[in-house]
Amino acid sequence: MMPHTNSFGHTFRDYHVESERQQGVENFYRTNHINQTYDFVKRMREEYGNLDKVEMSIWECCELLNDVVDESDPDLDEPQIEHLLQTAEAIRKDYPDEDWLHLTGLIHDLGKVLLHPSFGGLPQWAVVGDTYPAGCAFDKSIVHHKYFEENPDYHNPAYNTKYGVYSEGCGLNNVMMSWGHDDYMYLVAKENNTTLPSAALFIIRYHSFYALHRSGSYKQLMNGEDVENLKWLEIFNKYDLYSKSKVRIDVEKVKPYYLSLIEKYFPAKLRW
């Protein structure tokens, strides 16, 4: 049974109830919304798209996340590797034949290694949190929308209209998303020639794009392939949220299975 509340007793992704983490989460989003400009996103994609920081395997990256806690998340106060395995195992139970989806559950948050010193130790606001397009108007469905008023793009006529620098049906692949772990892990997987299907890459890249898959915003930018892949993301999202429970995973027991999937879909060492 999936839990209806997070570890603090509130419904998932409730950003407005008083909790021990609520104020910190709101401060995080204020900084995030002020600084995620179109120019900043372009600069980050150019810098990190080179994949010249580290060379390591997928599992080595999973282990690097052991000490990472996501400050933007009102639901989770446990190390990230616990969440990765909870997500993957929950999907595996319900979709036993979709091994690509199990692996996607394991790796979807690996981009959070951007917080690690070996990757430059980026601040939390440039790594985690909900994502959204840069280069067009910030939709009101985005959490803590009011803080965008301090973002320079909010007042820039080139960026503050419905389409901004984009056009109807241009495809999300042509949209510059706010910089963070989603876009980074997508670049890592794609440039290291993963054989995962396009739906997996879509999930990795847009799983934090809640304005789209929870509120239906920005659909004017989607093309036909996006529409098909969104169906898988909506399935995945349920597990991404509701695996955030106190169920503990025996890492050594499940590790051989996930190592076999990594070998199937990825090279032994990746450029990060």
C-alpha cells in the first residue's frame, strides 16, 4: 500500500503547512526563482555539457549520493540512495517486465552529484527543486511563483510572453529548462550513448517538471513524441513521490539485479 502522507504526516508536496522543513524549502525556492535566468541556464549547459568532471560507473555515482539531502524536498529527510532504491523496487513490483523503467527509477536523481565537491559543489538552488522552462513566461502553477518577480527575465519582453523564444509545438527537446539534476543526468545518459528508450530519457529530464505533469501547463510547447512519453512520466511520478516512505531496502540483496541492468543499458564507465 502506498502511503498517503510523507514522513512529517502531511500530504505529499504540501509546501504551505508548517513543518520543520517548510521555511527552509521556501527560502530555497526564493533563491532558485531569482537566479534561474535564460542566460544562466545556457551557461550551465555549456559548462557541464562537456562531461569532463569525473569518470565513474553508474553504481559508483549511486554511492556518492549517500550523504546528499535535498533541501527543496518537503517530504524526504533520508539519504538519496534510499529514495532511488525505494523508487526502483516499487516500480519493479508493479511493472516486472519493464526493466528499463526499473533502471530509470534507480538513476533518475543521479544528477544530484552536482552538489558534490568533485563537480564544483554547485549550490542547492542550481541542482534540485521543481524545474520549468526558461525563455518564456513563468507559469503561475510553479511552486512559490511570487519570487519570480525578482528574476530579471520576468520583466524582459523577450522572455515573459506565453511562447517567449519558442513556438507552438516546437518540442520540449528544444526548450531550455531551468538548470538542475534532471537536465544534467539527461545529458550524461545521452552523451554516453545509453540504449535506454526515449521514454526513459524523457522521465529523467522532466520528472521535476511538475507544472507540466501535475498542472498541465506548457503543453503548447509539446510535440507528438512528448505527448506519448508523458504517459510514462505520469506513471513514473507516482512512484517517485510515494516511494518516499520508511520502508528500508536491503541494498546488497538487490544490487546484483541493478548491476545487470546497468551493464545492459550503459557502458562500464561514463563521462560526467
